[in-house]
Amino acid sequence: MKVVLIGSTGHYYSFHRALDSGADIQYVGFANGFDGEDNSHYIRVFASKYGTKVYDNYMEMIKAEKPDIALVCSHYYRNAGISMDLLKAGVSVYSEKPVATTIEDLDLLEKTYEQSDAHFSAMLEMRYTPAFKAAHDAVKKGLIGDVIMVTAQKSYKLNQRPEFYKKRETFGGTIPWVGIHAIDWIRWISGKEIVSASALQSNKYNNNHGELETIALCQFGLEDGSIAAVNIDYMRPAAAKTHGDDRVRVVGSKGIIEVRDGKAWLLDDDKEMELELEEEQNPFIAYMEQVKGNGRCRVQAEDAFRSTRAALMARQAADEGRIISF
Amino acid sequence: MKVVLIGSTGHYYSFHRALDSGADIQYVGFANGFDGEDNSHYIRVFASKYGTKVYDNYMEMIKAEKPDIALVCSHYYRNAGISMDLLKAGVSVYSEKPVATTIEDLDLLEKTYEQSDAHFSAMLEMRYTPAFKAAHDAVKKGLIGDVIMVTAQKSYKLNQRPEFYKKRETFGGTIPWVGIHAIDWIRWISGKEIVSASALQSNKYNNNHGELETIALCQFGLEDGSIAAVNIDYMRPAAAKTHGDDRVRVVGSKGIIEVRDGKAWLLDDDKEMELELEEEQNPFIAYMEQVKGNGRCRVQAEDAFRSTRAALMARQAADEGRIISF
């Protein structure tokens, strides 16, 4: 398959790992997501390593290279517009999450996708993390019965972030950027849709990162009266062993499953046990196989749209200090 | 000091431990909280063990015994009324939490306390659990800077509960009964007051316990824009080693403190370390010393009132599906 990359912000890592593993991929082009986007580091280090042709303009690249798949990794507020251009050109999209940073863009993107024959997926790649996959599979097997409450955590180190993180307009907010993974776990693991959101957020102690929120809490009603919550922070201290401290706790009618420190546990009326983890699959390869016609990857277009919508609604709930039903 | 106990539901354990430890206490009487309250098990097993005189009516007992302190442990919806009778009679009260199950009762109780010279405290005894105390003390020492987000968990086994747990009117609800401890940690550890609440709850899978909620989520705004959340459940499986799975995570400007499995950890920019725990103190003895004039116990009357108010407001927020500011 012919693949191109647009922009170099975010999670093109699984694509690089796929290339490095010798997967059958022609990496035919790299382009800026917009005029003046600074991708000089990527071009110097990676485009040269992979011998990829570099374009200034992504639509020129699309016309010249006719790729099967484009990865969309520009500044977050640009990604929805780029994805729409690609879908209209019949190119399948693998987009950074959130797939849009405004509800208006998300609505347009969904419509564009429906009118296109191309595939669409998003880098909600934590569905491929073995411990979270084990939790999902255990629930699906019925090991804890009916899921009624999910609580999840995302905690990251802030470090120094690029300039565009400092403005809501260009960054999109910490709930859509960081929290969306936890929101996606709720939907994916419970198998239930989110129907309402209430949220709180603050940019306290953000180390001169402008509007960037360092802390956020989201509370979600699910379609059948089940409930879920997410706590998000950019306050993970430097001494922590890992960049992220990702957790989920799933309460079911017959037991509880937890993921923490990359491991998964099951607790029910008979036992407490660690769940076996399967080998990690490459999310980009799974998507590429879907585009080829082989199976379905774990993040369908509808998942990308719905998890993004829930994140944007939670952000709005926090901005406006009200409960939003959708 | 002369001490009496009214009712035998809830947490008179620290009082019994104080008696068993040989503390200087005259346990002069036990009485029903209301006509027809069934305390036969307590009277048979404990009143006889301690040689305590048993009364049908607590006001008769108060007149006859003139106690310094009364523990109030009747059915939860009765406790506020009993406490008011005691305060009016000049008897210091050690009440089960929540100290009232309605806002109306809480308002009356606060007024009655203000007009009384007697002391008042509540069985928010988790302030005496060493790991939570260590978290509190570490924050107070400034080890994580300014607290900006607190998340806490209460998870209990349901087992079979008495009949009065099955009705909201007599039980009060799972947020005020179970969640209040976590709500109290937020106030106590952060040193910040709660000013708004949003909450979700459900009585799914409550094993024929009528209206009793098995799951709940609360989200709180704090006075300075900091934020907090609580997840509560009665779904802890039978195979779990302990009755409760109590946790707190405190995010500060300079580090994170966590309590889990009875231990406390500190993570900051320099290190990750377990906090040293001090020996557990007896909460009842601490209160009794305050009544004698020696120091202040950890749960002041204002704490009891404010944590109860936050719990009742969160319950109302869940009942009415709205954000409540107070």
C-alpha cells in the first residue's frame, strides 16, 4: 500500500514501527499540513531515513502520489480540514485524535466521510495496549457480567509543549487531547454509548502554557443508566518512571476489572487474578489491513467520531458549567 | 467521663475499643433511639458484657444518668433528631455520619449546636486511619505544594443489609452513607471547601435492597477553582480480602500523593517513596479528651456539618440531574 504522512505532530509512531518491521508499505510522501508548519526536525531525521519525498502542499502530494492511506498529524485544529480534503479525494485517512477540535468541524467531517468510499480511523491506539485489550476481552467474555460503572485515569508529564498547545483554538483542550483515550475506553470496554456529560477543568500551575488545562474531571451518563468518570492531569512528576499513568476500573454486576501499571486484574466472587495479556498488535497495520479488505480494525470511523464528540461535549460542559445531554 | 450509647447501628466500635483498652470511661447506659428499635442483639451481647444499664427511652436515660457524652447510633434518619434533644439537654454528642439525612434536619441541627454549650463530633473516623492521616500530614507539610485535584474511592461489599437500608427515607442514600468519608477526605486533605456538586447514581443490581444505590459518582468544585471527584460502589466482590477498598489520590502543584491498600505514597520531581505511618489513635478517646478540655479532635463540629452538607447536596444533584452550587 502507498502511504503518506501529513504533519509530524503526534502519534505516527506505530506507522514508523510498521515500516521498521518490514511491513509491505510504500512510504511515498511527506507534506506540511499548512503553509509555514515547521516539520524541519521530522524531515531531517525521519523523511531522510525512510527516503520519503517531501512536499510543501499535501494536495499536490495526493495528486502526484495517489496514496491509499494518509496519516493526518498536523496541528490539532487543522486535522479535520485536512481529513475532509483527503476523503473527498478518495484517500483513506488515519487521523490523530481528536479527529476534530470543534463540533462544527466534527459534523462536517462525519458528513464528508458518509459521502466518501474511503476508510477512516483515528489514533485511539490505546485499544491496542495489551492490558486494556485484556480488560475489554474479559468484559466481552462476560467475566464481570453487565458493566455499570467505569472510572478511568490519564496522567501525563507536561514537560515543554509546542507553542500551539497554549491556545485553546489551536490545541483543542486537555479533555479532547488527553482525556479522549479514557473516554474511548469507557465506550469500548462497556459497549455502551455516552449520552450526557458534566465536567470541570483548570489551567492552574501549567508552567506558562497559556490556556492549556492541567487538570480535568468528566462525569458521563451512559445509555442504560450506567455511569462513568474520568480524571485527567498533566501534573505527573518528573521522577515518575513512565510518561503516563493510565488506569481503568470497570465495575460489573458480577465482578470488577482493573488496569494499572500495564497489568490487568479480575476480582469476582470466587477469585482475584491477573489477566493474561496477548502480544501487542500494530494499530496502523490493523487499519491498513482493513483498507486492503482484510477484517476490521479496532477503531471504526464511528468510534472515532463518537469518542471525539463525547470529549468535545465534556469540554463544552466544563466551559459552560452545565450538564450537556446529547 | 460518663458515656451513654443510643442505638446500635453503625460505628460504636472505637468506643468499645476504648472501653476494652481500659480508658477512664463509665459506660452508664444504653437506650433505644426510638420506640420499637430492635437492639436485642446488642443488649444481649454487649450491654451485658459491659454491665451497662439498659433504658427504653433515651431522654429518661439522660435525666437519670446525666452523661457527659452520648454516642448516637440509631437508624440514620433518626440521628439528627436525637442529637438535637441531647444538645438541648447539654450533653455532648458523638454522632454517626451523616449527622442528618435531610438538609432541613441539618440546618436545625447546626442551629441547635450553635445555641448549645455542648460539644459535637461525628464518626468520620477515617481521619484516624494511618494511611489517610499520613496523606493529610504530608500535604500539610507542603510536600506536594498546593492541592488542585483530589479523587477518592469508596468500595464496599453489600452483603445483606437491615430493612431500613432499602428506603431512601430511612437510609439516606449511598452518597451520604458511604461516600461521605471520601467527601470528608477531600475537605480535610486539601484544606479547601466544596462549593458545587454534580453527581450520578443508580440502584442497579442491588440484590433486592429496594432504593439503595449500588453505584455513584460525585464531582465537586472547590472554593479556589480546584476540583475533586468521588466514585462509590457497593459492588465489591465476596472474594475481596477486605470489606472496603478505600483510596485517595491528591494532585498538587509539586507532586502527587496516593493512598491505597492501607499504604500511602508520595511521588514528586525527585523521588517516589512510601510514607511512614504513625500508630492509629482511637477517635472516640480523642473526642472525649476534647470534651474534657484537652485539645481538639480531628473532626470538629463544623467538619461534621460541612461534609454532611456536601454529601446531601451531591445526593440532591444526582436526584435532580443538575449542578448545585452552595
